[in-house]
Amino acid sequence: MKIIKLKPDGQYAESYPTPAEKQLSGPVTQYIANHYSDPSNQFHIGFWGSDTGSWRVSYSEHEYCQLLQGQVELEDEQGHKTLIQAGEHFVIPAGFSGIWHSLTPCKKVYVIFEPAKAG
């Protein structure tokens, strides 16, 4: 076992367009660099970013984030909005559905836990 150092200024491993069926404004390109996944593939850590735009989200995983750059707004299905600025930490619980608004290009560090599927 070795210690894994995260490099927030490193290159993203991949970029991908937001799926058309989820996109509300854009087009939005998203970027990701996963730095660690545990052997069960339930726990992940890395960096994610996006261009400006809005899209629908639905979380099956619990996600802790620190916004490193930019400004985002998360809107739940009831229309409640939470503004998040660079430097702030937040948690998106499993089961959250709503809209992710990247008000400016943004970058975050994420820690994801995906509960085991029943059955």
C-alpha cells in the first residue's frame, strides 16, 4: 500500500459532453481526473470541472466536494437554490435530484461513496 498524493493542477484524464437529454443550457463540456478508487469500486477521489451551463443531476452516491475554482448553484426539485463559491465545502447526499448550474467555469475536488446495490 502506498500513499496517493492528489495533484489539483494536473491535467484532466478525460473530457466529455454533458448528455443532451440532461443538458438545459450549454453545450457544457465536463472534465474528470479520478485519482483513486478502492477495490470495491464504491469509494472514489479526484478532480472534476466544467464549462458554464446547466444540466439535470440525480445522485445515487454520496459526494463530498470542495469547490476550488468558480461559482455553482445547486437547485433541488422543489426549486430551493444553494450558491457555492470557490473555497467552500459541501455534501450532496445520495438521492438528491435537481439542477447543477455552473455559473462560471469551475473545478472541484470530490470524494464519492457509492452504497452497495441491494440484491
